[in-house]
Amino acid sequence: MGSFRHWSIYVLYRVFGISILLTLWHLTFVGAFVDHLNGSHTASIDGQSAPGVLYSEFSIDDALVEVARYKAERPNERNGVNDIVYCALRRISMDDIDMVHMEFTLTLTLEQHWEDRRLQDLLPVDSNATYAIRGDSIEKVWVPNLFFPLMKSGKFHELTTPNKIVFVNREWGVGYISRLTLTQACSLDLRLFPFDVQRFDTHLSAYMYTRDEIELRWIEQSEQGQPSWLIVNNVPQFNLYEDEPLKTSNFTISEVYYYNYTIEYSALNASIYFCRGTSSFILTQFSIPFLLTVLSWVNYYLDPEQTAARVSLGITTVLSAVTQASTAQRGLPQLPYNTILDIWTAVCLEMIILGLIEYAVVHMLVFRAKKFERMISQQTTSTSVSPEHITESSFITERKMDTRRFSSSERILNDDGSQANLPSTTKTLRSSAIRYRFWAHRIDLTSRIIMPVGLLITLCTFAIIIYLA
């Protein structure tokens, strides 16, 4: 019985040991298989597949230690050949446009590619894998010293971790991708505001490396030779210009130093075109001065003797137009030239002021006519002519501007019904009063036609200028 118990314990120990060995072997085999699958994983870089991306930094640590001592030198510095750096701007987001300070803010992904045989030759010869370098290890790799000449301020994205990574492949070289936000200066041409199309330039250049050392080029991916872009507009006042939303170009920056020593730097430019939405400006900035101008034309239909009504209406429209003109300047910088909106507001304000000046002339003519009428009234009183016997053609005809009855206006009766003989001065005063009232009425009639026609011609001229521009 004792030997059977010992034998059972021995068997259990053997089974338990074999189980442990099988478990360890199984875990080792499965782990190696999973590592193999991870090593052959395919990653996507900005929409393009990069086969065999290894996401572990340990596999490239030895190569980084080797190339770290060359970090201060560009790849072809000892060969005397310039390095070509290919650049692209991805996922561009226009975040803000500040017209007062003439600057704009955009967020983008900067992609750079170049060849560095010092690092590429250290990778396994029989592997086409792409290795990813992150974190502080990026500092061990040489990267182009690029900068944005128009930048006022900028920052790298660091949430939740620094948004930058380096990819290395034995065949196609080194790639550096980073996400950043830039605030850059821009030169706005606001002559056609608010019907303008604006261009926002992003310059990219190599710092401390001349054109003979580093040459920058745009990455060409499509058959037409234009990079693929993704532009997102977050500024509600602007829309992407449909005809040409983006243009790229290469240029050279030349700087002259001491003793006329000239150095040329390679540079790139990406121009994004935006057009302004005009609906809100037409409803507010353009329609309000137009309505105030039309309202001022009511003065031409009021009786010239209604001084209080015509003066108050004229002054009210002038003050409203001045207030509207000052409001239209909000959100704009101090410009050395006038915009179309400024010219339109000035034209409407001048027409309103002309209406006020027109009434001043009409009021002067009516005032003189009334002065002559008072003088006639005094003379007829001195000749003992009863006012009730004065025929309609004396003063009422003058106010009606009926000059056809001017010949009968000399027939004024005495108290006994006989015809009164008036002096020649009275006849002259009466004809002057009629003439002044006639011209006052004629000026009002002419203004009712000239002012609307003038505004219509101005509108047509503005439409032609905007269409041609």
C-alpha cells in the first residue's frame, strides 16, 4: 500500500513537470509567431502604405548609436554633393484670418524626405522593412534645418504626445513627419473689398544651408505633377477659390552680406487662394447706404416752405450715412488706398449731402420770392387797393408758377371797382417773385431725375469694375 502511494505521487510529479514544459514551449512559440506577424505589418503614412513598418525602436538602436556622431553633418557633406529634400504640406486647415494685423493661422502636417546612406546602409540588407523612430531617438538623426520666413509664431503639437516621427527605409530613404500650427504674415490687397480674392503664401526655406548644399523640391505624386492636398476652411467669411485654390512654386532667396558677398538659399512657396463671401456685405454694408440715399430723395417731393421737415430729414440721413461709413471700417486695417466699399459709401454720402445743398438753394429762391411778395403787398397797401379785390393772378398765380397768366396780373382793382394803375417797380417785383418760385420748382423737378440716374450709373460702373477685376 505504501509503495502504491509513492508510485502515484511519482507519476503526478512527472505529469505536472511535463505540463509545465509544454506550457513554456507553447508560450515561446506563440510569442515568436506574434512577433513575426508584427514585423510584417503594413502601416499607412498619410494615405500611402509603407510595407514592413517595424514599430519597435530596439531594432534600430544600434544603427542610431552609429549615426549619432554624424548628426552635425548633412548626408553628402563629405562628398561635395548637394542634398535634395522633398517636401509636402498635408491636411492643411485654415484656422483664422486677421485682416487688421494682416496675418493668418493654419495647421498643417509637414512631410520631408531625403536620402541618408549613412543610416540606410546600417539596415538589414535582406529586409525591406520601414523602421519608425520616435521620442528622444529622433534627436540622433540628422534632419534638415527648415524654417518658415513669413512666420510670426508657431508650435509643434504635443497632445497627447509630440506629433512627430521619423521613418527609415533602406530603399527610399528617410522621412520626417510633424504636425504644427503657424501664424504667418500676409499682404492683403483690399481694393476690391468685399469682392476680393486673397492669396495666403507659406514660404519654406533651408536655414544656414545654401542652395549648393540643400535644394528643396515639392513632392510630385499625381500624373499632372501636382502634390495631393487636403485643405479645410474654418473661416466662415471666406471660401476656397474654385478656379485655383492652391499653387506651388520654387524660388531662390538671395541675401547680400559684407563686401557684396551674395548667398542664395533654396525655398518653396505654397499659395492658397480664398474668395470672400459677399452676401452679408451686400445686405448690410451696401444696401443701407443705398436705402438712406433713396430716403433723402423724399426731400425733393416736399413743399419748399416745409423747412422743418426737409432740414430734419436731410440732417438725419446725413448723420446715418456718416455712422454707417464709420461702421464699415471696422475690422479693416489702416490702408493707404480706398476700397470699393469706401467709394460706394462716399458716393451715397455725397448724394445725400447734395440733396441738403439743393434744398439750401431752393430755400434761398423761395425766401427771395416771399421777400418780393411782401414788398408788393406793402406797395399795394400804400395805393389803397383792397387785398380782397386782388385777382388770383397776383400771388396765387405766382405760387402756382403759372407764367402764362402773367399778363393779366397787372389788372388790380380799387375799392370802387375801377382798375388801379400800379407803378413799374411793382410789376418788376411781381415778375421776379414768379421767376424765383419757378426756378425753385424746376430745381426740385430736375433733382428728382438726375439723382436716381446718377446712382444707377454708379451702380453699373461698380458692377463692370468688379466683373473685370
